[in-house]
Amino acid sequence: MQRLFDMHCHLSAMANADEVALDAAGLGISLINMSVSPADARAAERLAIHGNVRLARGLHPWWIANGEIGPDEVRLAADECAASRFVGEVGLDFSGARAKSAEAQIGALEAIVRACEANAVEGRVVSIHAVRSAEAVLDILEAHGMAGGAACIMHWFSGTSDELVRARELGCYFSVSERMIATRRGREYARQVPSDRLLLETDAPASFGGDGAAREIKARLLATAATLADLREEEEARLLDRVARTSEGLLG
């Protein structure tokens, strides 16, 4: 059975999360569940019983932008991220009206990164959201040496080509989804990702609160891999095996 890894999804946002986790195990799929707030992370703790699921602690910038997260939750999220091997989803989003909360978002991300810096955890993996904010995200990672002390994964990267080069030089990983490679820029970036730092993701589900399906996750991962193999002019099976080994090394 081909080993598959979904390196960025929101399993806990699926109404049938336990069913999906069990079915995914049967299909040879392991995944990281991203949380969007401390409350979301607590609700996801029940999924720890599934051996193919890793739980990440995070604070999504959208929740800061819409006012649902205040200073107390930011401090709690920073403490929880610092104590966790898996961190995500964290980052910045300066698109549209969310740009108005840029200062609060930056403060929250810096608090999380500083807390993680103060409490180094071996093998830490961090999944990062960076929409119209890659430069600011990379500035923070570089200022605190985060990319050198943890495996920083740029989730669905959409920055500039110069920012892509900078992220590569910092040693970042890149998780690629179908939606990323649906754009010309995303396809070009997917060609440029170093082979040993390429990962797959689904970012499922499409909307929080609905049902998910492990077979859909598998289909989406394989479809992404097929497109990547074509873009990078390599054999699909070889690409899948290399991505699996990289992912397995990160998940442990």
C-alpha cells in the first residue's frame, strides 16, 4: 500500500472526524490536524487516540482578524505552541480587510515564535499561513532563528518569486495542494521547491462543520502528486516515495 501523508488539514473541523481518521488509517494515510485557536485545539484532543493523526497547536490569523481572539487567547496559544512538537496553523494574512489587523497578527505570531524559541522542542514542525505577508513572516522567522530550529512548512505558498527564494534559503519546506497548482504561479513555484522539502496537503475540509471522507483525501493527494510529477518531469511513484519519506521523517 502506498503511504500517503496529508501535512495540513483540519480533521477536527469535520463532523465525522473519528470516522475519517479510522478510514484514513485503513487507506495508509497519516495526517496533521491543524488547530485555529486554543479552544479548537482542546476540542481536537480526542483524536489523539488515532495512531495516524498528529495534533498541532495553533492560532489562525483569520481568528485574530475577525476579533474572536484577544490578548488572553494569544498568550494561551503561545504557551501551548511552545509546549507542542507540532505547531499550526499560525501565520499572517494581510489580504483585503484582514490587513487592518496586521499589527495584532504580527504581535501574536511574534509571541508564538518567541515562546517556541524559549522552549526548544526536538523535531518541532510548524505549518505557516502567509497570504500577502510572506516578507513579514520570513522576517519574524529569520529574526528568531525559527527556520533553523524547527521544520517550518510554508502552507500553500503564494508570495513573490523573491520571497520563494528567501524561504528556500532559510530551509523552509513547502506543502502543496490541488488549489495551489491550479494557478500558473503555483505551478511554477511547485517546480522550484527542492525535492527533499516537497510535501502534500489538502487543507480539507472545504467548509468547517461538514462531513469529510478519507477516500476524497486520498484522491486529492494522488491528484496533486500526479500533477507535480508532470510539472517536475519525474516518475510519479518515485515522487510519492520521496515525499512519503520526507513526511514520515517530520511526523516521526
